[in-house]
Amino acid sequence: MGVADIDWTAPWLADWRAVGEPLAARIAAGQPQPQVLTAAGHAPVCFVPQADLPDGMAYEAFIGDTKQVPTREGLHDFFNALCWMHFPLAKARLNRLQAAEIARDGVQGQRGPVRDAITVFDENAVLIQAPDSVWQALTEHRWHDALVAQRALWVHCRIWMFGHAALEKLVQPYKSITVHLWRVPAAVKAEGVDAWLAQDLTPDKLASKPFSPLPVLGVPGWWSANTDPAFYDDVQVFRPQRMRQASEKPSVAQEIPGLA
């Protein structure tokens, strides 16, 4: 799969299409991905070939020092670059936080809770504004309540895709793709969400992992099959909430299956 396989009519790409589709077309035509992404001029960083990252230097430190993002050909780094274009302040904030954690603990050090949560956020987060009753039902995994009984309230919900690994998976959609929701207060305007997020991403908040999982194709209007309430009966995907001891918190690999 490559950028030529992206369906830009997919509802989760509505905010990304205007910038992303023409860039994908140039890359699909054979132009080098880092060159195309840098020439777009929409990000506060440049995108350079992965080979430009010196041996032994941390990826995050390199970005912080040079304002250059090592970029491989392919979907994963393509969507990462688009996220830099859509959320420049939040991406820069995540980079600074990650670099600070690595500077303290070392690249090979044990992942602490902040670094762990940054990875989950960067790869898999989806921002959501939702009425209190919908948010509470989602966080309690009351899927039928949130997505069927309260379906009419989703016209008042606003969703922003963020995680580039999630977007990569959605190029070939399957029912169990699960994202990590991060709630945006109702008072935040769409044009101010990046600035708000950059302030909201604090080490303490990240360490608390205030995420709520959502099988993303369950979003009303995002997948034709979910018009049937029975879509949400699959407990292997729409799992009931379980009590979990603090010591049983999942690792990043468990949070994002297939994370490389």
C-alpha cells in the first residue's frame, strides 16, 4: 500500500484532503516524498531522507536541533508529515517533551509513563468534542448508549484525526481499528485547537493517560455497516469495560497493536 491507495473521500480525511491529496499525487507520480512534503511549505520543519539522521542520534533530538524530520517513503511518514502541517504547535510540543525524556533517561532507557503516553498520542490519538452524556458513555464503554441511543447527538460532536499510525491503518479499513480519544473542551474553537492542544499536553496529564479507546469505524456516519445497531454487538471489538489494577496497565505495544 502506498499514497496512491488513499481514498481521500473517506470521512476521517475530510480535514486533511485539501493539503494531502495534491501532495500524494506528486509522490505517486514518482517525486521523492521528503522533497514534496518540504516544498509544500505548510510545516515549521523540513522533511529530509531518513539517511540524514546521524547514526546514534535520537530522532527527537535531531528534529529539535535541526528542525528537520527524517522521513521514509510510505504511508506512515507521509501521514506524520501531514500531522506536522495540521498541528504544528502540538507536534513541536510532543517533540520537545519526548526529547526531554530521552535526554534524562537515554534512548535505550526504560520508557517512563510520559514517554509511553507521548508515543500512544502521536501514533494513535483522535481529538473529540462531545456532549457530556456521549463522552461519559464512551469512557464507560457503553457502546450502544453512546453510538446508537445517543446517535442524534453526534451532530454536536467534532473529531480531529491526529495519530499517523491510525491513519495509515485506515487506508485499508477494518472493524477493530481502535484509536485513543483525547477530549477537547466545548469552548475551544476549531481554529484554536492546535494552540489549545500544545498547552494541554503537559507531562502530568500525559502520565495519567486520560485516553478513552474507540473502535473508530463505529463513529456514526463513518462506515456504512454501523447503521445497523447489531454492528456494535461484537464484543471482540466493542469490549465492555473491565476493572484493571494500576499494575496491569498496558504497554505501548498492547495499546497500539503492530506498532513498530
